[in-house]
Amino acid sequence: MQKFIFLVLFLSSQIQAQSDKNFVVIYKNFLVSKEISPDSNNKVFAEKMMRFFEEVEYKLQVEGIKSDFEVIRKMSLGNGFYPVQKTAEGVRYYVDDKVFIEQREAFDEIYLIEEPVANYNWKLYNETKTILGYTCYKAVFERTKVNPVKIEAWYAPKLPFKFGPKGYNGLPGLILEIKQNDKHYVRAIKINWDEETFVIKPATGKRITKKELDAKFQKAIEEMKTMRN
């Protein structure tokens, strides 16, 4: 365990030295289980949803000490019906050494949520698995009080960059896989070291807090329920 802790601290110190590295990571959705509930009203539709969900791909661009993450391959269910992709498309996560910005299209507007970079209290484990040929270690962040959440991340110490999918950051290695629930996860499928990167800090959009935007979504959901009734 002492050797493991020393390795983590050493590689963490290398992140700044690697700040001139620019590259692109491609991630993909994966389902933990493809079993369909026996009481599903439409098995064919459920299978189609799962298939299209796993086709969604994302791109993480890293340019020095800044990064952004967004969808590059969107889901389409045909006939203009694509409810699931709306949760992913039009969303961009920007992270640098000081700020986190979420740029999101919603309600026919573009919104900007800007916050200080989150100080995730990651708990590091000595569990390992291999992703893209790199040995990755497990880390878990858990919040049990306001907006409970549990995040499981797998990071590669040999890639000493603090970034990862969906704006998650702060580990002593690039996050190659992240899971926010027990149903699906996002995993890196390719790293393009020679691809040009252009990470620009988002500036377009109406500034709003996450709490205010969540309230808008909740109101929209309630209105949809009322219309159905």
C-alpha cells in the first residue's frame, strides 16, 4: 500500500510537467446489463433504445491545462423521435485549473453554468484493471447528503493528466472509465495523440446557476405530466 501511495503522489507531481501535451480521447457508452425487464411493454423498442444508446460517442480534448468534453456521435431513433439523445447533445463541459463550465442547450436557449473547479474528495483504491493497454486504478467519490451521488472512476497513472469524462477531474491520472450508476458507464476506446486540439473557454450563453436550471427542468417535467393527465 505504501508503494501504491508513493506512486500516486509521484505521478501527481508529473501532471504539471506534462501540461504542454495536447491530445484527444474518444469515449463510448456501455451498458452494465442488456437484460430487458419481463414487464416491458415494448421489447423491440427497449432493444432498439439499448442499441442506439451504446452508439453514442464522446470526445475529450486536452490542451495543456484545459479540457472540454462533448458528444460527437448522437443518438437517433428515426422519425424525429429521439428523447434520450437530448440528455447528451448540446452539452459541453470545460475544465481548467480554476474553473468548471457547463454549456447547455435547453428550452431553445444556450445556458452557461460556471463554478470553481470541484474539489472531489476521491477515495483511492489499489484495485486495478486494464483499459487500452494502461493499468488503471479505482477511485470513488460519494456524496450522501444534498443530491446524493456515487461516482466510480478508473484512472491511468501512466497518463498524468487530471481530466476525464463529463468534467470529472482531480485524479493523479487520466480517467479512462467512469460510472455514475449501476446501469451504464463511459469508457475510453481510443486516444489520438497526434490530433489537433482547440480548447476554447465557452463564453456564449445566458449565465445561470445549476439550481436554477434544474428548477426549469423540473417545471417542464411537471408540465408534461399535467398535459398527459
